[in-house]
Amino acid sequence: MKKSYFLFPVLVFLFSVQSCTDHDIDPTPEPQSLSSETIFSELKSPIGIAVDDKGNIWVTEAGTGNNNTDGSVSMITPSGNKTTFVTGLLSVTNAGEGSIEGISHLFYHDGKLYFLHGVNGTLYKADVSSFKSGDPAVNLADIPSEDVGTYIRSLALTSPLNSNAFDLTLGPEGHLYIVDAGSNAIIKKDKDTGKLSLFAHFPDAATKVDAVPTGIVYDGSKLLVSSLTGFPFTPSSAKIFEVDKDGTVNVYKDKFTTLTGITLSANGKPIVIQHGVFGAMGFGAKSGKVLDENGNILLDNVSRPTGIVRAGDRLFYLLSYTDGTISKLTY
């Protein structure tokens, strides 16, 4: 009996502590709508965006598309100061679509910046740990790079052969995973050997209509991939795919339109961007959107968004390709 009387108050105390702890830790709610504020402008056809551990924003700019070399990567400090990190990247205009292309997306991890040039099929890995606002631009030739396009085309996944290495992330077992919008595939780069291999291939969106994967993130258990779909960019035909650690592809959510990017909420839920609704005159003005995983509109009337990244529990940054802007999204 004495032992029981001793344990009872202890158990009551532990239960009280646990109850207080559970009550004090409130999960971050999922966004129901987002407020938008433009924080930077005058970017030249921005495509990709990332945030480092100091709060700096890194952005790729495709340039002017005049078959020149004004594609670039820049860093923007939290106070809004922009410094060009590297330029000299080929900038071209797609004759069929009229869009400016060249450099693609980028990914930051542990002081390293990975970025892709889809047209050239090149992967760059730059050490940016000591780069500061106001520093001179580095020489493109001094950044370690690798040809990934030749290998991707050798897989002959499309006819005619096509490759557009577009986005990337670190994923299962710490390997690098590159989503290729031209070959509708994910390419794995082994963290130890550097070897490239085909990890996954996406099914057509419809007969003779490519899936066109555009964005990729890792939620800790699976890769999640957004898709644009090929011409005619039929509404409600785009999907979010999930890819497990074995490379098996399944549909996570469907009935989206022209998705060009994906990020994760604080709870690991997909947030995606709709590039726009395509019509006789191209993508409709301000027909872009930010959506949750169920297709609910979080932000409407966006001009052709191309990149989104979460920078805090309730903070995202959004790129507009047409407006050349970065917007801060909060809720």
C-alpha cells in the first residue's frame, strides 16, 4: 500500500507535465490564403529561387534571350541588396513558345549552391559559404561543372531526343535528384561516386502529350514532383507525382493546370504554383495561382510564376517570370 501511495502523486505530476507540454506546442496551421508583397523587381526572366541559412535569397535569371550570355545567378540580402554571383550563362529564346530559356533552377545546401543550365545540360556546384554582398562576381569557368545532358539524351526516353535539366534537390540517402523536363525523368547523382542513373520516368499526360515535370522536393519519405504537361497545356491535366525510394511513380494529386514549381509547408504538405491558363494568345494575363495540395487557391491573379520557396513557418517567396519580381507571401 505504501508503494501505491508513493506512485500515485508521481504519476499525477508526470501527467500534468505532459498535458502542459502538449498544450504549449501548437502546430503551424496550413495556409488558407496568402498575402502578397513585392519586395524586389527588375529581374530578367527569373526562373529559380532558393534561400540560404543566413536568409539571403538566391535567384537565377534567364536573361534577355538574345542568344547572348546574360543569364545569371544573384544573391539578394534580407535588406534588399542585390549582388551578381555569376553571369556569362547562355540566354536564348525558344522559337516555338517565345519564352526565354537557358539557366534553370537552383538548390542551396550546407554552403553549396547547385544550379542547372537546361539548354546546355550542365550542372554547377558552387561554394558560396564566404560570398558576401558587394563581392565581385566569380568567373563562370571557376565553378565546378558537369555535363549531365549527354547522359540524359543517351537514355533515348523521347523521340526526338530531348533534355532540359530543370530542377533538383537532395533526396533519399543524400543523393542528388535532378528532374528533367525534356525527357520526363528523374536522374539520380550518387553522393559517393558521382555516377548518374535513371531513377524514374513519368508517364505521358495524354496521348502524345508529355508529362513535363518541373519541380521537385523531398518530404523525408518520398519525392514530390510538379508537372506542366506539354502543348496544348490542357486545363486540369497536370499532376503532383510521388516517387518512392525505389523510383516507383504514383499520382499524389491530380486535376491541376500547368504547374511550374513546388515547395513544402511547415507540415510537409505540397504548395504548388500554376503558371497560367493557355489560350489563343498564349498564357492569359494574371492567370497564375498559388495552390495547396487539394487545388484550393491560396493566391490568385499572379503573372506567370516560375518559382516558390518556403523561408519560414509562415513565409514564402514567389517569382514572377513576366513581372521580373520577387514577392513575399505570408499568412
